[in-house]
Amino acid sequence: MRYVFSTTSVAAPERFDYWRDVVCHHCIPAASDSPHRDQFDADIVGRSIGALHVAKMIGPEHQWVRDSNSIRSGPEANLWLSFLESGVGYLEQNGRRVVQHAGDILLYDAARPFNYTIAPESFFILRIPRDLLLRRTANAEHAVATSLGPGTGFRAVLGAMIKEACESKELSQSSHAESRVAGAILDLVSAIIEIHQGDAPPASSQATLYRKALAFIEDNIEHTGLDVDYIASSMHVSTRTLARAFAGQATTPMKAIWQKRLEASYCALRGGAVKNVTEAAMTYGFCDVSHFSRSFKKSYGVTPHSILFRGGEPVERSKD
């Protein structure tokens, strides 16, 4: 699903508020301000690429502040990658401060407070489901608020891949190609993190349990009895131990189950593995189709029907 928003069609005094609402809806809920509120000309173009979401922003300097109130009112557990093609940025998170120059790629965590000031002449952001990256590299969270891949040619390759994933028209013609490109991006991100954080401490036992439990959820996502007790029993741990492992990642086992069910249903709808929305809901553990549709739209910003694969290509609508 591709979307395009611009402030040019909005009255000048209302442009910044419009921009803030659009970005909060499609990206991360956060407070925002700008020294250019009176004349805020900005554009954002975004799309889904498999399980990832990528967007390009162009606009004047503005600031995003995600604090504890933003986290409570708009929970978001994903990791985000930003590629600054041109402009300048300044990120504060986890007690770290980093200046982002043209060509720099930063990783930041939506589950934790941050302060991000950007003057995005050309700025790309990539939403990555936390578990997808952590399964590839246990070092991902140690790389938050650092510049990835400085001094290596891989940073430029990753930046080019993110840009092409956002702007390519051909990619939207094949959901299988989208999934492969998403996988390639994830593999390259994890490789750069491993190079960047080669001496990071080993993952804790709770982090290891968390990743194993996520893998178990994915492998058994269609099992009707998939719940906390079933996972804990299969992993040979207590439900309390399992809950602690997920709490360390700012989530719970049941939230992870429902999120993985939504992700599986998205892939099934997008790839044509199901014939209709009802089949997607029932296959992945949703007994109430209306509840499934509401949860799906809250997570992905579109209705499940809008991405249903028909006649060789997905049905996509800009409004639902």
C-alpha cells in the first residue's frame, strides 16, 4: 500500500499540525515542533515492503520528542532505521547523542524515549519489526543511537537499497519480490550491526528465551491452542519466566502472539494464500472478523480488504 501526503494543499497556518498528524499516524506517535510552523512545506511518501515499512520525507527543520506519555498513549515496539540522503539530524536516546550527516544511517527504538531533530532535505525511514531483526542479530539493541557502518562501503549499499525500496515502481508488481527485498535489507542491516558491534556483550538468557519463543510462535502461528501456557510448556519454562523475558522487550507473550497473527494474515492476504478476509481472520486465530479488521487497520493503517490479492495483483485503495 503506497501513500503520498503533502502540506502544499493545506492552508499555511494549518500545515504543521497536518504534518504532525500524518507522521504520527503512519510512523511513531510523538510530540513535535518546528521553528517553521508558519510556513511548513513538507512531503512524505511511503509504502510497505513485505514485513517492513519505508517512507521518504522532505521538509524544513522540525523536532520529534517521544516521551513516556507518548509511549503510553501510542505503544510502538518496532525498531526504526533512518537514512539521511541530504540534510542534517540530531538524535538523543539511551543516554547517547549523535549528529547525523548526509549518508549516515541511524537505528532508534520506538519503545523507548527519544528526541530527534531533523532538517530532512531527503530523509528515509524504515520500520523494522523488532523480533525480525533480533532473530538475525542479538546485538541490534546495543546499536541504538549510533551511526551504522561508518568507514565501510556497506553503508552506501544499504542506503541505496532503502531508497530504491521506497521509490521503485517495479517492486510493487510482485509481493514475492517485495518479501525477498525486505529479507535482503534485513540481512544487510544485521551484517552491518555485527560489524559495528563485534565486541558487544553476549545476549542474556532472557533475551535468548525471548527470541526462541518468538521463533516458536512463528512456527506454530496457525495452531488454535497457541497461548502463554502452551508456549511456556513447550519451552520448558514457567509462565512467569516467559513473561519476564518478554517484559525485557517492552511487550508480553500475548501481544507478541497477536502481532505475529496479524503479520501472518498480512502476508497471506498480500501473497494470495487466502481467498478472502474471513479466511485470513479464521486461519490466524481471529474469531471475530470485525475485531480482526479493526486490529489490522490499527497496525497497518489500511483495511485487510485493501491489500487482498486478486487477479494477479493486490487490490489497493488509498482510502478505506
